Amino acid sequence: MSLIVIEIPDDCPTCDKCGAPLQFRSRSHMQSVLSDVRRSQRKGHGNYAEGYSVICDPCLESIQRERSAHWRKQESMRDARLLELHTMPYPDYLKTPEWQARRQHHVKSAGFRCQVCNASDVQLNVHHRTYKRRGYELYNDLLAVCSDCHEIFHRQGKLADD
């Protein structure tokens, strides 16, 4: 097996995070990295969300571990909030910013019309067809209805006579 010697340019880029000179696995790897560096310099901004343009492999692994830990923490916080929304008393849930946003989104997606009688220019309620996914409702779990249709439903347990 012969040793491959790669000539590293005098102006070899260094890692933006740790300052170490970049190491290359092969000539094609070096060309690819240098091409990416030139491209990011032309754009005037980094290739990574953290603002770095050039990263060595150990720093890249460190950044990926940090991102993964951050993502797991965010996911855990989201799951805890969903559980809280799902289990809180219903009147309290209706006051949450999450419900208000979901309600407004559903009314907008229904075209600001009652999904039963097609009335417009009326105050709409958003009725839960099921509470199974409260806090993370699907579109079909909800129904935008005018006050009259909502009252009929709660009085008769259905929207129309069969």
C-alpha cells in the first residue's frame, strides 16, 4: 500500500470554532472543502446556523451533539406542554394561547363560514367532535359552527334529524 501525499495549500483554512488547521481525508475531500469555503466567502455568510463557515470534523461532531441535545430538550418541553394541555380542565384549556391559535386557524381554514349551514358574517364557535387529542387536535377533530348550529348540536346531540 502506497502512501498518498496531499499538498496542503499555504493558505489552508482553519476551523472557525477552534482555530485548528483543517485536515483532509483525501485530495477530493480537500477540493470539496476548499470549494465550500470559497462559496461561503462569496456569499458573505456562514455555512452553519451557528455562523461558522469552516468547521473541522471534531467541532462538527461537537456541534451536532449540541444540536441533538437541544432538540431533545425542546421535544421534552413540547411533550410536557402537550400533556399539560391534554389533562388540564377544559375551561382552562379554552383560555390557553395554544387553543386560541388553533381556534383562529380552524375558523380561517373553514373560510370564516359555518361548516354546517355555510353561514358567513356570523360569530363562529369551534366545536370539538372528539376530545381524544385535546391539545394536539387534528383538523377533523374540530368543526367551525355558527351559534345556531352549535346550539342544535348540544341540544339534540347531532346536527340534523335523520
